[in-house]
Amino acid sequence: MTRSTVEVLATGPLSTVQDLGRPGLSGIGVGTSGAADRGSLRLANRLCGNDESAAAVEVTLGGLTVRAHGDLVIAVTGAPCPVTIDGRGEAPNAPLRVPGGAEVRLGTPERGLRSYLAVRGGIVVDPVLGSRSTDVLAGLGPEQLGPGRILPVGPAPHGHPHVDIAPVAPPAIDEVTLDIVPGPRHDWFTPEALDTLVSRPYEVTADSNRVGMRLAGPELPRRDTAELPSEGMVTGALQVPPNGLPTLFLADHPSTGGYPVIAVVRATHVDQAAQSRPGQRIRFRLGGKR
């Protein structure tokens, strides 16, 4: 039986293969990586009947075009973008049938940043250290997608998804509020710094990617200016370099860092952070459990 494949025709600004990453390897200097918006990846896989950890394509700001070689079932989640199959408009957040030879196009989303294209059976490129994710910082996993790339599709799972469309709240357009807890080095900052962090908005700068989001806004002054030895970092950490402006670490963050972490974004809010575009405002709110 011939295996179905997906042929990449165009990728937009950035398209990569992502699953749920490589957890548990930070001891050897390997970050988790994986989908920046893990909830959207999980939903796309559920809509296709896949295991939630199956690999899919993460698309930044749309622009992906692929051709199906073999009949496929797909789902598109995350940043809501126009979806067409051979020019016919289709709905996001729903299982879609794609006949062999048809072209699937993802347009630019009106809001949000990252969309996810899952295929029933999953994308089965060769895994590296147990994951099919592309880590853009470490250079692990498959290369970033480009025109002409052929992505093999795995065997269809048993059973079929029993849903027509999933009700999903779209990402915010203007301001995003993220819950935080004080970080391991919050005492290295002045008492006013944490108050400033939660009372003033920050703006996502264009110097942001899957590694982290650099934020513009009020500076967070340090009380302790000593040299900090490198220590472990986690997704959602708000690390503050000498300029006093925080960087919010995302999926491909380094496993260690040498600047103090004033706070950590609640794990359930990291997905919202990953959908924030340059120019969008972010507010931080103390509270919640990590």
C-alpha cells in the first residue's frame, strides 16, 4: 500500500514540523522545544483522530501551500487563517477531507501568529532524540520547511473523530493578560520592579521568535548587580538582561541562562503568549499556579 505524503509548495515566513517536544533532556543541555502553542497542536491532532503528541506543521503568519499525494484528512487550528482546498474556502478547527492531488492553502491570519496543520496519521519525519520537532535555536530535528519538501504521513489511527467543528475562542487582537508567579530571582530586583511589571503594559517587539519574545516598556531595576552563574531556564521565564527589559522565553529557549528571572508565566498562559504578534500589548498579573 502506497503511503500518503504532503508536498510543500510554499511556506510563508516560517513553517516547521512540531510535536510536543523533547521533555526531560535539560540535564544534557537539550531544551524541550515542540509546538509554541501546545493547546492548538493538541486540538488539531484530536480533530484528526491522532494521538495528541503526533507531529504537525506549525505555520507563522500563514503562507503555507501544500499538495496532497493520496486522500487525506486534515485540521487547521491556532491563529484563525483563511483555509482553501483547491480554491474552495473551508473552516478552521474542523476535520477536512482533502482528495489526492488537491492543494491546501493557509492565508494570513487576521489575529494571532501561529497556525497548525495536522494530518490524520501524523507527519512521520525521522525523530531526533525522541521528537520530530524543529528546534531553531539548537538546530535539532528536521530542517525548516521549504518548497519541494515531501512529508510522509503515518498510518491512519483506529476510529474516526466524532466532531464537526470545535468551538474555539480566537486570540486577542489588542491586549493580552498573562498570569505570572514570582521567579526564582525576584529578590534580585528592587521592590518596585515587580509592581512595575504587573501595573504597566509591555509591547511585543519585532525582535521575537520561537526562542523568546523581547518586550518594550518600563525598565525593571535590579537591587543585586552581582554576576549570576548560569542556571536552568523554563518556558515562560521572564529573564531580565542588563538593559532592564524582560524577554519571555518560548518553546526553543536555551536550557540555561545567566540573567535573573523576575517571574514565570503560568504554563496555561504560555500558549496565549505564543500567539502574540509584534506590536501587541501584554499585561502581567500575579496569581495562579504554575
